[in-house]
Amino acid sequence: MTATPIRAAVCRAFGEPLSIENLLLAEPQSGQVQVQVLASAVCHSDIHFFDNAWGGKLPAVWGHEAAGVVEVVGDGVAGIDIGDHVVITLIKSCGVCRNCRAGVSVACTGELTTHPTPLTDADGHPVAHGLGTAAFAERAVVDQSQVVVIDTDVAMGPASLLACGVITGVGAATNTAKIEPGSTVVVIGTGGVGLNAVQGAKIAGASVIIAVDLSDDKLEAARTFGATDVINSSTGDLVEAITAPTGGAMADYVLVTVGAQQPIEQAPLLLAPNGTVVIVGMPATGVTATIDPVTMAALNQSILGSKMGMSTIKVDIPELISKYRDGELLLDELITRTYALDEINDAIESVKNGEAVRNVIVFDQPATNGAS
């Protein structure tokens, strides 16, 4: 079996900077494709893996929010050709199990072919294939179910965001919550996923969209993406602050896009009767939250989880691209800055410091400010 030399950002120790290394990438096996990665966004989930929030084998290459061009197609691949421009996601699905047939491929329970990692280091040792994607690299080998073919005129930077942050945030509003027109929505957290949840609420026709965060800069950005009101939760009691913009009725939907105990516990307190909390952000393993089940039962309230916005990528991503073309969905504005692969640790540090919505690693082009 032949292998392709690539450069990749490798995590060898949790909590330490990534190292840029020369690796070997095995050719695609049956059902797989090889993609030349042209843009790979830095998602908080990747950072959580780097910091050992969820465990995992080391050394590893992560990165799961990417776009590029198909270079090699394995046996048994259908509908994907060499030269196709694609979005690469972490969502791997069989397409035939009960959940896949119901349009919830993120919850696939079918039999999936498991291939060994295609990555090895200079000493011949295996390098873990993070989230089955490993897109912080010049090339990636992924299952055919993980890619969506897109038009060639869609820029790679904005396209990469569709792989995770956009479908997670917009999908939480439109697929999971199924926000109804005229509703009142609170979005807690206005990072990359939160801003897309705001966009999703706007797309769904919510009349009041209240963005909540600790950062005034991020709250101001939320107005650009559709928030009608903003609240800095560090300045006072959040329950009291929600009362005025909702006319005392509270919220029909509360979308929690940060993975932390306090906002998850606080969210039900912001709900109107018959309201719904949607948990979007994923805390570290072991974090728990306490709720008041009596109140929730008495007021017909509910709590839903939302993995990757319950997205069916081959349906949702083309629809989102259409909304992007029509100006209904903002993508370019989500990109704070682009970086070269060698600058990935700077890009990560910027996200951890709260300085960026989405930083994007770009390949075969110089680092620049703004969207690629």
C-alpha cells in the first residue's frame, strides 16, 4: 500500500503546543476518499481534546471542520469524484439504520466499517486519526459519508465552517428546537456556535432573540448576526435581566451553547411555560448539572440535547450554502483571521483567550486577515 508524505499538527502531550511534523498518510481503503485540505477551522471541541477534557489516544491529529478538493477515491465510493470540492465533517453514518433513515445520521447506530488510522509518524508508529477526520493536515482520508460535494465557487474558508460550527448552531435552532415564528429565544454564549444559533433563530423567524455572554465585544457581534437584545450576564441577575425584553413572559426557547455547569442549570429558570432548553455545548467528562424537575413538569417544560444540530449533512449543508448565497446566512463574518499551518498554536491561543470567533488554518496560501 502506498503512502503520501504530509505535514500535520500533532498533539503528543495534553495541554502542550502542537508540533508540526512530517507524517505518512495511507491511501484510501474501500468507501474512503483522500482530500487535499485547503481550509481547516479551529473549533473549541478540538481545543477540548488538546486539553484532555474528553480523553483520547496520543499522539493524535485532530481538526474536523474543513474543506478541500478530492484527490483519490477508494473502491465502493459513489457520487464523489476526483476534483470535487467538498466539506469534510466528523459525522460518519451508515445511511441505512433506523436513525439514518429518519434523517438523524448524527445518531447512527448501524454497522460502520472501522479502518485503522491512516497516519504514521517518521518512526513508523501510528498516529491517532482524531474524530475520524484529522484535518489539521495537508491531506485527510475520511469515509465517504463524511464529505459533502459543494460548488467550486464557494470559498474554502467559509465552506469549512459549515462542517461543524454552523450546522451545530443553526441546526440546534431549526432542527432540534424547531423554533416557531414569533417566538422568544435566548442564546447563552456567543462564540462560533452561539452566533450560528442566533442566526438559526433569525432564520426560523423568532421575533425576540436575546444573546447572553460575558464579553461586550461578542455581544456586539451577536447583533450583526440577528440578536435583537444583548445581556452581559456578569452585570447582574440574568433571570431579572430577561424579564424586560420578554415583557415578563420569559423565553420560549433557551439554547445553551457553552459547555459549563452554571448556564445549563440557569437555563430552565429563563423559560416560559411550555418552553424548551436545548443543550448544545458539551462540558468536559464528569460535569453534572442539577435542575428542578417539579417546576419543569408543572410548567410542561422540556430539555433537549443537540448533537451537531441533528444535521443531515447532505441535505443541510447545500441548504445553508443557498442561504449564504442569498445573504440570509453570514459565513465570511464568522472568520476572525486565517493562519498558516505553522501558526496553528497562535490560532489556538487566540481562540482560548476569547479573541476570535473562528480562526481558520489555510494551506498553500499566506496568512491574511479576514476570510479566505
